[in-house]
Amino acid sequence: MISIVLISSAIGLELWNIYALLSSSNIPSYLNPIFWIERFAIGIHLVEGVIAAFYAPSRKKMPIKYGTYTFFVGTVGLLELFDLHKSEV
């Protein structure tokens, strides 16, 4: 649940940043490290989501649905996907 809130917040921050750039608004410079951290997190979650979507059909899962789920929960989604004990049941 925390991961979903944090990734959703990171998306919101990035949308705010894009809006500020388009409207020529100023964002406080002390937020720059936070923007870099959220971009890194979104990038990693995106890679995990793509991996999950690619391997989901081999585990009899829907690719888009499982890729989206993994994007929001992160590594937990990949661990669930590749858990051999769960996939055998």
C-alpha cells in the first residue's frame, strides 16, 4: 500500500514539474534532489513493470494487468510472478 501511494505521489510530482515548465513557473530549487529520486524510482518501477508484462503470459497472467500491478508495487510484483510454489497451485 505504501508503494502505491509513493509511486502515485511521484507521478503527481512529475506532472507538477511538467506543468511548471510549460507555464514558466518556478519550482523551489531545494526540491531538485526529490525530483531526481522520484525519477529514479519511476524508472526502476517502469522496468519492473515491463519485465512483468513480458513474463506474465508464461505464468498464465494478463500482461497489461500484471505489468501495471508490478509498476505500482515494484519488486513485490516480480517476486509474486516468479514464485514457483504459487504458480504450481
